[in-house]
Amino acid sequence: MIINAIVDHLDTTLVALADPTRRRVVELLGSDALRASVIAEQAGMTPAAMSRHLRVLRNAGLVEVDTPGDDARVRVYRLRPDRIVQLRAWLDQVQAFWSEQLGAFAEHAERRERKSR
């Protein structure tokens, strides 16, 4: 059950990050929390268009939103590092697999080279 939840989160994360605008938002939020209006401005988008991207990232669990007490219209977004950690763990597994496969292939090629001499 836990592995299925992790895979579901990974699928959702990858779908959300498939869009270049949403990847840009993740980059922008990498250093600090930002207001939605600042994110839209730095990404060169209208607030309405950015709102749709932020909603996808929020639904994917990649960002969380706070509303400061003084103004309910203001939304401040920050990354949720747990989803990024899950993505990184999966990427590390994929890299380890391919490193092992390529290492085994290199050993095989070297053995064949030695035999043919």
C-alpha cells in the first residue's frame, strides 16, 4: 500500500513538472517563499494564468500556500520538500540501476576485447 502511494505521488509530481512554466515556478520557489503576484511577474505571466499553474502544483503536493492574516487576498507559496525528496529518491534509484547496467556492459565488452586478442 505504501509503495502504491509513493508511485501515485511520483506520477502526479512528474505530470505537474512536465510543464516548463511549473518547473520555472519550482525554481523560483527554491530559494524562498513568494507571493503569487511576484511569481507571476517573474515568470512573465498574468496572475490569472499563473493561478492555474499554482493550482496544479498545489494539487500535486509540490507547493503549499499560506494566507497572511492581514490580507486574505494575498497568497504566499513555498515548496514542499517532501515531494522533491521522493522524486530525488526515485531518480537516485534509476541512476543506480543504469550505472550498474552500464558497468556490467563495460566489463562484458572488456572481456570480449581480451578474448579477441
